[in-house]
Amino acid sequence: MIIRWWRAVAGSQEVLDQYADHLARTTFKEMAELPGHLGATLAVKVKGQDYELVVSSLWSDLASAGHFEKGDFDDAVVKPSTQKLLKSFDLKVEYFETVVATGVLDTQ
């Protein structure tokens, strides 16, 4: 299983709520239709006035995780409307291969 990982910063609870709603209504639904998609999460950590966001998506293999590829394989795909919303965001995504998993992530 491949974990595709991306980070961003929202400058307020309102922006976090808007982004979470956007993911739930569009991006996560679109990803769910792609072959090899196993799930996705938005996690948050409050850091002072900011909200550090981590978006993780799970894929059956690296080829499936590449559905987002628009340039280099590790280029983040961030819509212009999302770019305007967030305080900052990574331009690159990271991919991790799962070695051992348990619970809901156990694919054995």
C-alpha cells in the first residue's frame, strides 16, 4: 500500500472548515472513483493561530497513486481556488510504501 502525503497551513478555523468541506464534497469523492484508491484523510494540528494540515491518501500501488500526475510525479495538484484559500502549502507530495500495518490499514 502507498501513502501519498501532503501538507498545508490554514490561517483560521474558518479556512480549515472551508477546506475540509471542499475535500469532502469534491476531491475525496473524485479520488474514491479512481482505480486503486483505498481511502483518504485530512488531519489537523493547531499551532498558535495556524492550523497545520496533512492530507493523506492511500493507494494499492504506486501506479495508482500517480493518477494526480500533471508534471513531475511528486508535484502537488492544488487548484487555484485552494491556493487562494490556504496560507501556505507544499509544492511537492511525498510517497511512502507501507511495510507493516494493523487495524483498518491491515491489507493482509
